[in-house]
Amino acid sequence: MKDIIDDSVLVKNYINGNELAIELLIKRHQQRLYSFIYSKIQDRDTTEDIFQDTFIKVIRTLKKGNYNEEGKFLPWVMRIAHNLIIDYFRKNNRMPTFNNTEEFDIFSVLSDGALNAESKIIKEQILNDVKELVEELPEEQKEVLKMRIYNDMSFNEISENTGVSINTALGRMRYALINLRKIIEKNKIILAS
């Protein structure tokens, strides 16, 4: 049985001049990466373009010596592909959108428990994006939203902790979600994994 060379070893070998190492890395992750890109784009030609652009970016970064993800090659490549997918949607004005309804839950994109490796990586990126967006909210709205979403507190508990009525806490949460939607639309952010 063949020993499988670890990604981090192949990356080091490529950086040290072994061109075959990058071919092995591409072959190893090609199916997973291609499937991930295709699941978002739904077009074979564009998927192939983004796939190639991803590895061009990988090669350039490795050659410049800017890679520092030690042992986390696939998540790094997936992040590059995800960013290129977002760029593609922005350039082509094909941003996925959502219905601006009261029932829409921005945080529902974060609640799927059965995720594969790629989805986990994207979910982490989305979670980080959402956390950054939450920071743009007014302080009172941000406080209620964090208590409700991240601390899983009831509105009764939020009311007790903030010293406001339950109705006020509910109102702040409602406005926080409305403002979050506006920020997402304004910045054309993708929150789909």
C-alpha cells in the first residue's frame, strides 16, 4: 500500500522547486473543489474558469512565499474559490438574493448540522461575515441580537439583563434584523453556503 504524502509536505516540496507536487495537490483536491464550485455556479464553463483561476492564485501565492496556512491547504484553497465565486456573482450582477420578508432568518444559513468539509469552511466564513455585520448595528440592537443569537437567551432573560421591557427587547431585535438586511443588501453580501 502506498504512503499518502501529506498536503503540507507537498506544499513545502512545491515551494522548494518540485513542480510535480502541485500536480499531486491539484489531482488530490480537484473533484471536491470542482463539485463545490459547480454547486454554486451551475455552469460547467464558468466552473472550469473559476477552478483554474483558483489554482492560478494558489500557485502565485505559493511562488511569492505568501502561504502561511501550515497544514490547512484545502480550507485555504476553498476560501480562495469561495472569494472568486463571490467576485463572479458581483461582476455579473447575479448576486443570490433573498425575499425581504418578516419570516426570513439571516441566521438560518448557520443552522445546518450535517455539513461536509467544504460547507463547514464556508459556514465559518459566513459566520465571520455576519459577526462583522452585527458590529455595524446600533449598540442597543447589537446587544439584544448577540444575547438572542449567540447566547441563546429568551426575550424574558434579555429583558431582565438589559433592564428594558420584553416589548422593547423584541422591538430592538426586530430593528436589528431589518438593519442587518439593509446592510447585507447595500454591500451585496452572499450569505448562502
